[in-house]
Amino acid sequence: SIYFDYDDFIIKQQYQELIRVTYELMQLNTQYTLLVEGHSDERGTTEYNLALGQKRAESVVRAVEQLGISRDRIDAISFGEEKPLAIGSNSVAWGKNRRADLTLK
């Protein structure tokens, strides 16, 4: 997973290695596709959180695409606040829920 700051969809430097490894795995096996699921914490409206989750997912898609993986091998979806990783209304839970999950299929 890639975690984001509050109200942000910029990929932090610490996650560049995960992006690179994902790219390399997809290069090694051209049958792989990538599913990127964008998530947000519970703050904000449902519509806003769905849009923010989509922006997070798309930022990961763009990063993998820039390395050379075709967009037709990548799917992006937003769940907004609907699938939290952590339950709670505090900074720890919110930090775990502001993420994009990457799944190779």
C-alpha cells in the first residue's frame, strides 16, 4: 500500500521503490495486470472522498505508466471511505485509511 497525507494524492518518495518493483514484476510477466484501489479517511463528504480516492489511485497509475506499463494493463477504482483498513476517528486510523492498495493479478 501507498499512504498519503491528509487531503493529498502526491506519492511520497518512500514509495518510489514499491512503484519500481511493481513495474519490474509486470515487465517480467506480461500476463500480470494491476488493480489500484484508492481510499480515504472518513472526513469529508462521500462524493469528495470517492473523488479523492480516485485521484490517489490515478496518481499510482500514472507513476507505473511513466515507467512503461501500458494503461490497458492497469485498473483504478475508488472506494472512498467505504473500506477502511483501521476503524476509529483518530489520527492513527485516518493515516492508515488514506491509501492506495496495489494488487497484481
